[in-house]
Amino acid sequence: MIQSRTILGIDPGTNLLGFGIVRVDAAGKAHFVDMGVVDLRKMPDNYEKLNIIFNKVGALCDLHHPDDLAIESPFYGRNAQVILKLGRAQGAAMIAALSRDIPVYEYAPRKVKMAICGNGAASKEQVSLIVEKSLGINIASQHLDATDALGIAMCHYYQLKSPLSGQGASSSWEKFIKLNPDRIK
């Protein structure tokens, strides 16, 4: 059983940054709070974009007081410049949370898609549909970056809820057997 908590999910980007907020009640059920997209495409200065990301994520933290920030980690791509820019956007969002003593958790895109859809290669539309059904909300198709962020928050929620994470969790079969000798026959 997990404690009630608020999770801020971030899908980082220097052109479009998605955010999604989920509140988990005392019974362990996730509820939609807010979501949106920060559109930075018209901003010509990359450093100003980072400042806006830092300030916007900070404002979301101040408004919703999340217990955790879950953020998508940059994935390998063909263009090193894209990864560098994504890493900077991610860093600006992380620092906004960390400066408010909010712990940060990173999830690879495939892990998020696997947690939400059961398929690490799921499309943005599939993630959106499952998140929509899971939270009982209707999401417009132009908010795919925001639904990715909700998916990241939900992935963190599922990670917290999993009996394989947290206290007594095991990262290997050897550790699991050592911690759970009564479960082996």
C-alpha cells in the first residue's frame, strides 16, 4: 500500500514540454489533477527556453506541491545535438523540483510505454488512450505531449505500487530468493 501523494510527470522538450499531475488517494487510487503543454517553438533563444522550463516547472511545483517528480530520460538518437538539448530541458525541470526538495525519478520511454500499454514500442496515441481510460478523462489529440507526461506520472505510481519495488524489493533472482526463502519449493 502506498501513501497518498501527488506526482508531477514531465515529458521534457525544448520545443514542447508536456506536464501531467496525478494525485493518489489514501486508498491507492490515482486521480487526474492537471495537464498541459508548454509551447516554446516560437522562442528563438535556447537559454530563454531553459529559463521558461525552470520557471514553469517551479510554478507547477509551488501550485500543486508534488511529492515526486517523474521525468522521461533522454533516449539515444541519431543526432547528438537533439540529445544534448533534451538533456538540458530535463536538467532545467529537475533543478526546479530539486530546489524545492522534491525527489526526482527518471524513466526510460520504453519503460513508461511498457508500464502503461504493456508494449515498449507503443505509440503516443496508444499511451494517450490507456491513460485516458485509466484516469477516466477525455483528452484532445493535440495534447499528446501532456498525455505522455501523465503516462510518466502513472508509470511512477505503478512503480510505487509494485510489490517488487521499495522495501524488500529485489533486483535479481538471487536477491529475491535470499529475501524470500519461504516462497521457493
